Amino acid sequence: MEKRSPADVERRIAKIETAGTAILRYGVVFLLVVIGGLKFAEFEAKAIQPLVANSPFMGWLYGILSVQGVSNLVGCTEIATGALMASRRFSPLASAIGSAIAIGIFTTTLSFLFTTPGGLSPQGPAFGFLVKDVVLLGASVYTCGEALRAARARSPSRSGLVKPAPQAAS
């Protein structure tokens, strides 16, 4: 068995990390786009209604939109968020914005566990539907940080992610 140099080992580890980051990002993108697309179906609009209606953050939407209208709005938001996250190669800053929106989405959906009657019960209909969002939230936080780092490295002055140079004392 040949001995690998420390630099070779580091390159292999970096490749694993890069692959993991891509799987996290595009896994979240895939779920956002697919689940967002389902929101346009009547069965999905009816399925999310009890969750959304009991939310102090979103329940008010039913006062201005129909059940299907609220679901369509959620679906559009999820699909647009997925598209932003997927733009990482071309625009890390747009991808970071998408990840930040995803953080908001998954924080909101996790709040349904507390606002939906029986939400925290493992036998309740919402529990299994929502508990997976903890992992999606973590993936969104990670990809947001990674994309912000990439945006800063690509164009620190235009990204708004760099501190202004200190002014010389007069």
C-alpha cells in the first residue's frame, strides 16, 4: 500500500467536503422545487391548511386569499427560493439570499409544531411531516454561510460583505 502525502490527503478531504456541500445545497433545492410544485395541487393546499391556519405568522393570509391562493403563494416562494439557492455557481450572493429565505421557510414550518394542535405528538399528522425540516434548516444555514464566503471571495467590494478601509487620521 502506497503512502499518501499530507497534501494528497487534504485534497481528497476537500473533494469530500465539496461533494457534501453540493449534496446539501441541491438536495434542499430539489425538495423546495418539488414540494413547491405540489402546492399548486388541491390535495396539498388542503393538507397544509390546518398548519398554516393555526400559525400566528401565516394564518392571517386566509383572510385575504383562498386556501388554494395561500398554497400557490407558498409554492411560488419555495420554487423561487430553490432557484436562488441553485444559482451558487453563477451568483454566490443570490444563492446566499436563497439560503437565507430557506432558513425563514424552515423556521416557519418548524414553528407549526408548536402552533398546530397536537403538533408535537409523534402520532399527530404534522409531526412526521415537519420534523425533517430540522435537517433542512441546518443545511440552509450551512449553505448560506458557504455561499456568503464564496461571494466575499469573488467580489468583496461589490458584495457588501467587506469592511470599509479605515480612514487615515488627519
